[in-house]
Amino acid sequence: MNAEEAKTAVFAALREIAPEADASVIEPDVEFREQLDIDSMDFLNLIIGIHERTVKLHRTSITAKLGVRSVAELTRLTQEAGFEADAAPASPG
């Protein structure tokens, strides 16, 4: 994800939780929450919205690179490659 895609994801999520917020006045060097009139729950919803968009963007990129057309096809491909959906990541060390 490049900087422009990240900015787009943040502003799209922001429009959903605070449609009255003016994204054009947000200063990149000032704490984000200080510039917006949003409470803690709205901030958490913003983070969740950014996360969902990031996952979708990466999934779209991966499916395009692998030449698959659906999540089901991607799942089948990963299973054939030996990945297990419920496998825990290896612990460091």
C-alpha cells in the first residue's frame, strides 16, 4: 500500500464515522484525534474501517498477482500450497 492508497483508506473510513469532518483541513504533522471532534469509540471505528480497507486492498492485490478470481479460489490455492487456515504462526526464538 502506498501513501496515496493509505490516505484514501483513512479518508473513506473517516467519511463513514464522521461525514461532517473536512478531510482537506487535516494537517499531517498534528495529532489526528486533536483535529477531529471524535470520541474514543469513533476513533476505534475509524481504525477498524482502515483495517478492513487494508485487508481488502491486499487481498485484491494478491488475487490479481496469483490470477485467481475469488476468495474461494484463493483459499483453495493456499490449501493446495500447504497453508492451513487455523495454523498458529511460529513463535519467535
